[in-house]
Amino acid sequence: MKTMKAMMCVGWIVVLTAAMLLSGCGDKNQSGSTIDEPEITADYLEGDYVNQLLRDGAEHVFGSISLSEGADGSTTVQVAAKEYVEDPDQPNGFFIEDKNYSVSYGLPAEARCTFLSGGSSLPQVMTAEQFVKAYQEDVAEYSQKNSGYANHKLYDMYIMGDQIELMLERYIP
């Protein structure tokens, strides 16, 4: 009887000790089962998030875009690839070179985007759905006076597989 009580006491001590040791193993940035995500700002997307995507194997593509909607409601982004070339002999110190090819990617609902409305230099962080709406409204409004308006809006895109994970509109002075 005494041995049984001693074994139960030792058993409880082992269980309590293990519970106390394992309780310190959790991720400090975790709330329940969800990891707390940093505040999603343009600076975060252009910095840490870009670096994370590139480390994870994302492809970077730069260019102008046009959007189309598939029969299933998905959005396809047609990218006219371009290259930003620094050149001190140019008036603004750079020029945009056309790479003479285009490629299409899907824009999933989870994609993160920034948008510069009406020539603003301060990007707005948007969901893919908000981006599509803002892009269409912006191009419709400003293309009336400038038919090449959409071709002058340039984006840095980070692609995983065949889908855009991140699309950042680049301000070009």
C-alpha cells in the first residue's frame, strides 16, 4: 500500500514537472493556434515580405499589366515585362526598357497588393479584390485623356508557381 502511494506521488511529480517544462515551449508571437502577423503596411510588404518571398523561391517580374476575368470569376494578370535601367544621362536618371515579351499569372484572393491612385506617390495596401476594382476605375478614368495611361503604371510582382503572391505598384517620377 505504501509503495503504491509512493509510486502515485512520484508519477504526479513527473507529470507536473513535464507540464511546467513544456508550457514554456510555445511561440511567443502566437495567439491560440494563430501566429500574430506583423501590421501589414506598404513598408512591410516592400521590405520584409519581399525578402521572405525571395528566400522562399519567388520569381520577381517587373512590368505593366492588364487584367482579365476568367469564366470562373478568377483574375488573370497579363504582364508586359519591362526593366528599370539606371542611366545618369537620362533626365530622371533612369529609363524603362521593354523586354518584348509578356506572360500571364493568376491573381488569387490571398495576394497582397499596393496601389497608387491617380498618380499618388503614397501606396495604399489592398486585397486582390480591392486592387482589381481600384485598377479598373483608375484606368477607366485616366485613359480617357491619355490612351497609354495603363502602360505607364508599373508593378513589381513576386510569383510562386503560376500565381502572384505580391504586386507592388512602383512610383515613377
